[in-house]
Amino acid sequence: MTPKYLMDLYITPGIATWVFTRLGLVAALLGLGVYVGLRTGLLESALVLLAFKREGLNDLKVEEAIAFAIGFGALEAIFLGVPSLIQIATFNLYPSTVESLPLDQLMQIMAQLNAPTWVVGAPIIERGFTMMAHVYAILLIYRGVRDEDSRSVLMAVAYKSALDALVPYMQWLLSSGGFGMIYVVEVWVVFMGLVGLWGSRRIIKEMSNRGTPESPDE
């Protein structure tokens, strides 16, 4: 996950600035969506594939692969939440630091602090359905490694790429529509999470029918 977030810190902002200054809004959102989607699909899938290949995780039972996927998603959630936690702690311990922030950053923080309470459910929904997506993508890679089926791995890349490809559009909707759009932008995440849930159930059933051990007691 670290390479993806390093790219977001040092590379993605420059690419976003370039496409929005050189291209029209629609073309910029499309181009940035392709970049963001492929970045996530390729990097996250490569990381999981490397773990399965090098650490011997292809010998896991199905439940263990699911547990690995949940742990992967939980680690991502923690990674995303830690900066906000540090920021809140810093402002509480050292209130004077707020005054030293640039005006645009200060306005952004004030808008977040003044957000209505009904928006707090959106990130919870997002994390829950994103977890389903992680499980499905990792089960696809798990099946691909066990069966030596590259198509299953490519399906995982395509699925994760599609999930994140709409992120630039979602961010644009939020910036132009405000808090009123916060649940609208989660529709895509919910849909992809449900696709992941359906796909995960199919993979588990498929491997069970082939006699793949699913229980540590077996």
C-alpha cells in the first residue's frame, strides 16, 4: 500500500494539475480515472501476488485467505485513519498550530469540522463495502495462484482498477456538490462491494465443489 500512497503524495497531484490544465473537464476526469484505477489495480494486486508467491500463502485454506484479505483491508483503514487522528491530536494539544496553516487548508479543515453529523455514516459504509472488494480481489488472486490461472489474477487487477477508476469523478462531485453528494458518491463503492460479495461466494462454492479444503479441521 505504501507505494500507492507515496504516488498520491508526490506524483498524482502533478498529474492531476497537468491533465486539468491541458484537457477539458470530461477528458481530464477520464484520463485521471484510468491512471488512478490502474495504479490501484496493478500495485495492490502485485503486492498480494508477491505475498502469495514468496511467502507460501498459496497453501492457505479458503478461510485463511479470507482472513488475510480482511487483515489487508483493516490495515488500509488504519493507514488512512492515522493521519487524521494525528491531526486532531495535534490541534487539541497545540491549538496555536491552526493559526499557522495556509488559508486554503484552514478553510478545508473548518468545513470538515462544521460538517453535519449525518455525514459520519458515509466512511463507515465505504469501509464496509471496500472490505468486501478486498476479499473478492484477494480470493481471485488466491485462486489464480493455486490453479496457475493468469486470467483470475487479471480479473483481480481489472476489478480493483474499476473500483478506483471513479475516484476522481467522486472527488469532483464532492467538491462541486458539497456534503449533499457524500452518499451519492458511495453508490459505486456499494455496487462494487456487492459484486465482490457475489463473486466471493462463487469462488468459495467452486473451490468447495472441487474438493479444496475449506476447514482447518478437514
